[in-house]
Amino acid sequence: MTVDDFFALAKKHQAEMVDLKFVDLLGTWQHCSFPIDLWDADSFTEGLGFDGSSIRGWMGIHESDMLAVPDPDTACIDPFFSRPTISVIANVVDPVTGRDFTRDPRHVARKVEAYLPTPATSVPSRSSSSSMKSATSRTSTRGTTRSIQPRARGTRRGSKSRTSGTSRASRAVTSR
């Protein structure tokens, strides 16, 4: 949805208010409502200022100015307000640097999406039986398959475990 589509949607439903929303890191919705008459196309590029010190875990009082930049793709009519209201979710931006605020969950989600591999480079699933079989057994040079047993902690390959010489029953009692 473009900015023009946002205003067309508001006009179509005779929206009087805009409810600007964002989420804090703990998952709580934060929002404030504005009369739609105060909004123009610049609201979507310049953002709207708010006090970041009132949001848990965000900013101290001495650096609390923040910007909420509305994302027009998230606009919808909110049916729960008594007056016709259009709801829009915002990205939080640092007004000094103009960069995305690092504690904005939408910013964190975008970073995660950028980090994830694309489908063409994705890792094959571990659910296939052949990969599971190769992880638990090996084929020897004679062509026989042997099971891999975990070694006791602190032992070297080929050495006897620390508990050799004790019976199974006594090991069970001492391990409890």
C-alpha cells in the first residue's frame, strides 16, 4: 500500500483518527492516536516524535526523543474504536542518526530475516533416515556396520573407562 492508498482508505471509511502503534521489546503494544487532519505524506517519511523514556528498557530521560515512522503497508481500519479509526504500525527511528532503533522489534525481525539463508542455500532437513543413520553408525573397511557408542568422559579412544572393574549395580548406586 502506498501513502496515497492510505489516505484513500481513510477517506473511503471516513476515518477521523489514526492510531499509530509499535511494540516494545517485551511485546507490549504502545500506541497513540492523532486526528487524521494532522497527517500528510511527510508523516510517512519524517515520522512522528514521541518520548522514548516512557517505554521500558528503551532510552534514558536525557536521550529520550524518538521517531515513529508509519509503515503504510500495515494500514487497516480498526473496528474496535468508537470513531472510525485507521490503524498503522510504525518503525522506530533514532532522530539523531536517522537509523533504525536497535531495540525496535520490527528492526530486530528485519535483521533476522536478512541473516536467514535463502531457500536455494538452505540446510537440508535432518529428518531423512539416511542422514540419521549416518550419524549413529559407521561402515567399517570390511563392509560391516557398527554402532557408535559414546565414550566415558575423560577417557581416550581405545582405553578402558574409569568404571571398568565395577559391577553394573554398584555404578547405578553411586551415580544416584
